[in-house]
Amino acid sequence: MRTSNPAFSNKNAFGVADWNELGAVGAPPEAAGGQRRMTVQGTVNASFILITTTIAAAMAAWYVVQNSIASPAVVGLGGLGVGFVCALIMWFSPRSSVALAWPYAIGQGAFLAVLSMFVENRLAAKIGAAAASGIVFQAIMLTFGIFFSLLIAYKFRIVRVGAGMRAGIIAATGGLCLLYLVNFAMTMFNLGSIGFIHSSGPWGIGFSIVVVILASLNLVLDFQNIEEAAEHNAPKYMEWYCSFALLATLVWLYVEVLRLMAKLADRK
């Protein structure tokens, strides 16, 4: 299964080298020895729980920071650290996703809340509080609008990813990751940055639009990978692992949508 999502590209997650080792397509969900197998509905349920947990954690973190109960650095960096550690453990031990997908979602929610507040406050300082107000809510609505639109389109087989397109999405996502790493390294060593990544000019906005499209296409890949895993009778714990992978892509999409919205608002 080729995918640009690091979680899905981890063959060790499935414990096999090839799909055929999981089981025949259309086989009953009970494997030899009575072991339960992953289902699409089970993954949907797990994804709903994780997304809801992320939203609840974000709301709680926003309240805590806004009311000066804890500093943004503690909440944001703490959430980022928890999310990173949980993701790393799940990468090497997918079975642990049953327990660690929850704290991962909480950590991501806390981090996204602080990031969203930072973007809104920074934008307010540049264009005014009235103009910046509501940008986070708009980004959330647009992110879920894209998510549910793609989910419905995939459900009715309006969108599908063929082998050629899959390879293109993987290559483009890998190239984007490399670009972000180079930009991060340049910033760390005080060498400036790649201007169009952060620019609110035409090139910067165009870049963000392309990245949002790429993140959206990765969501379609995730839907397809989940369906394929269920068809080949992946282990039951993969419902949580696949839900974690889907949430990771959704978080990426939100960050890129928020970045695009901020650029558009700044340009006005």
C-alpha cells in the first residue's frame, strides 16, 4: 500500500510485507483462531471519537490560556510534545494506538488551540482585532467542509485515486516535506527563510492553495487506504491506528487552511 502518510506507509503497522498476507478480499471479519478484524464502520467510530476528543481538548486549552490559567508555551509545547511522543510510539508499536490515540488527540487539540490563538493575535496586531476576529472559526468550518465533501464524494465513488495519481501525491508530499525542512533549517541557522512559504503576496497565496489541495488529496488517500485495509482483514487494533493516521492528515489540512486564511486576511 503506497501512501504519503507516514503512518499508513509503515508496513510494520500491519505486520506484513504485502496485502495478500492479511487475508483474502471479502473474507469474513473473523480470522483463523477467532481473531477479530478491522472494519470500515469500526474505523469511522474510532475516528469520530478522536476528532471529538481533539475538538474538546482544543476548547479546553483555549479556555485555559485565555483565562491565564496556564501559559501558551506550557499548553502548546506540552501538547506538541505529547502528540509527537505518542505518534512515535504508535509508529513503532501500532497495537499501542488503542491506548495512545486518545492522548495523541488531546495533545494535538491543545497544540492547535495555542497555534490558532497565536495566528489570530498576530494577525490582529497587523490588520486590527475586528478584521482578524473569526478567522479561526472560518478555518475550522472550511476544514470540515473539505473533509465531509471529500468523504461524501469518496462514498459515492466520485473521487478515486489511481496508481499514477497516488504516485504523484506521494512525490509531491515528499517534496513539500523536504521544502519545509530546508526552510526550518535556514531559520534555525539565521539564514532567512524561503519567502513565498510565509508571504501573503500572490506567490505565497498560490503556494498555500496548492498545499491545501495536496493535503485534501492525502485525505482521499487515507479513505482509500482504510477501505483497502478493511477489505484485506487487517487486525482489529488497526481501526485506531488508521484513525490516528486520518486525524494526523486532518490536523495538517487545518493548519494549512488557517495559514491560507491568514494570508488572505492580511492581503485585504
